Amino acid sequence: MSKARVIVADTDINYIIPLQLKFAEEFFDAIDLEIISDRSYFEELFASPQKADILVVSEELYDTSLQRHNISNIFLMTEQYEENQTAELNVNRIFKYTSIKEIFNEITGKSASALKIQKERQEPKIVLVYSACGGTGKTTIALGIAAALTQNYKKVLYINAARLQTFQCRMENQTPITANDVYAKFGSSDETLYNEIKHIVRHEDFFYLPPFKAATMSLGIEYSVYSNIASSAKKSEEFDFIIVDADSTFDEDKAALLGLSDKVIIVTAQSLMSVTATNRLVSNINNIETDKYLFVCNDFSKDEDNFLILPDVPVKFTVSEYIEHFTHCEKMSIAELSKKTSIQKTAFLVI
């Protein structure tokens, strides 16, 4: 099988070197990679018919005549981002000054078939979204991240791990699980639990476990059911990410989920109560400073007191991303939420 031909063209050598390194790290000698920084050479090359699988080209070098060549995927690196700008249907526009990781993921995601490469599948990851206190918008963040990961060509299963679920108000299909035989299986801790209940999993913006018809206590279901479903779904290797959206109670069951998870996103707010609660949580978790834990501040407003930086409370953790206040958030669809830049950045931090 012939190697995929990838051409990266930009007169700014300082910009294309990191992208070149990223292609080299991920694909090594599995592709033919050509880097062009000289305008004259670029124009001379495309003066004759060319065939390539991927062309990544700057606005400075781009010309509509490039579309006459046999190029499977053209990516135009734009220096000004306009959300609703018009463009040629067969040209993918990418804002040049986002992270190299984001750019690389978008290029390879949209060019998977052209690359003719089966990349080694990474082990599925369980991502726990958690908060030390209620009201931080944790479920909104979890749903947004699940959708953003899906848009980044990842297969995602969302599990709402609340004792009394309310997430269904954000879904198109709000119907709870009704089959009694499914509830009977929830009492099992067998490693095949997910395979036994997978037929009830739904798909909208991502795959998700439907809501229970009542609180876990009312149904006589142990909270550990969520750990069992997540771990068995991971073993099935059907998903890239299993997002577990847990309630804010801190107990033995939550400690078990923390230990089970590959990544933990702890959502806080900028208020005194939320920062204090998160500090208390941090004091009760071992190895909190490892890269397993990611802290994000949700519903941030620069016009309000931010106790994450005020001297009133010594903060025991570092916030990696601030998620701004979204006007009319409850009326936003999950798809709209996932397109917010801060949600997408948080999703990329997970990847």
C-alpha cells in the first residue's frame, strides 16, 4: 500500500515546524511528508499537475487554482477567524492560531480515509466530572464535553451518576428506562454488565445511558452500579471515552469512582463557598497534583469577586480553564453548548 502524501506549505517556518513535528511523532515514516516554506518553489511545484492526499496551506500561498489538482483534502490556514464566513465547499478552513494539537486533530480527523493509516487504538478512558458542591454547572460541562469529544471524532458514552437524575431535561428523548429485567441486571457486578444492557443505550449528540425511572434508593439499586457500568463499558472497548457525571456527595462510593477513573475533571465556581468546598475536597484526595486531576472554573464573570485569586482563601489547586457565563444556558442545545470555545478547550485537555 502506497504512503499518503501530505504537503504543508507556509512561508512562516516557525509556524510549520511544530506541525511537522506532530506529523512525525504520530505517523513517523508511514506518510510522505513534504514541508514547503519557499513561495517560488511552491508556485513551481503546482505549475504542473499534482496528486496529494492532504494539502495544508496558508492564506498567503493559497489560490483557487489549487482545486484543479488531484488533492483529496485541502486545509486553508486562516489568520482571522469568522464563525459564519463563506468558503469553497471542498476547502476546510482552520483558524491558524489555535493550538497545534487542535489543528492536527482536525486535519487527521477529516482525512482519516485519505491517510490510509490505521492508527493504534488507545485504551478507552473513564473521565469523571465531579464537583465539591452543587450548583457549579457540572452536568452542563459534562454534557458539553461529551458532545465536543464526539465532534472530535471520538466515540463517547455519557453516564449520569446521580442518585436522583435530572439530566434528561437536556435530552430530546426524556423517557426513562422502563424494562424491569434491566433494573434486575443493575444489581450485578459482573464484568459483562454493559454488554447485557447495551441494547438500551441511546444516541443523540453522543451515546448515553437513559435515566432511571426513580432515585437509586427508591429502586433498591446500589450506587456502585455506575462504577460497574463504566468499568464494564471500558472493557468492551466500544468507546474512546466514558464520561461519568457524578453528584457532589463525597463518600466511599465517590472515592471508588475517583480511583476507577483515568481522568477527573473537578468543576468549581469563583464564589467563596465553592472555592472553600473544593479546598476541602483537595485535602481529602491523595496525589491530587498529578495530571489525572483537571480543575475548571465554570460560569466565570470578570465583574464578580473571584475567590480563586483573592487573598481571603489560600487556594490549594490550580485552575486549567475558565468557562465563561453563557447567557440563556438552559435554552441552549447540547450541540450549541459544545461549540463554545472554552468547552472545546476543556475537551482537548481531556484528550
